[in-house]
Amino acid sequence: MEIFRIGKSGRCNVKTRDTKKILEGQDLLVSANQCPTLKSFINTILTICDGEVIP
């Protein structure tokens, strides 16, 4: 994914290490509303955590 290659440090991003920084400030709701699979995945996590699911 392009988002994992963008950066000023000149090093490759490691998804497991850098995910928080990469996604910080990003609105996952926009992507979830476009992708039913992502929406379902997020809703599963929210349900497990007793959170409010995405309608």
C-alpha cells in the first residue's frame, strides 16, 4: 500500500510497529463505509469491546 511507503525518515514502515502512527488522524469510518468487509471487521472488534457498532 502506498500509505506504508510515504514518509520522511527514509526507512520502510513495518505495519505491526508503525500502524498507530500511520493511522493517527485518519478517519476509518470513510473506508469502512466503502468496504463492507472492513466495516464488518471493525464492528466485530467493537462488539467484542462492548462498543457502539457502525450502522
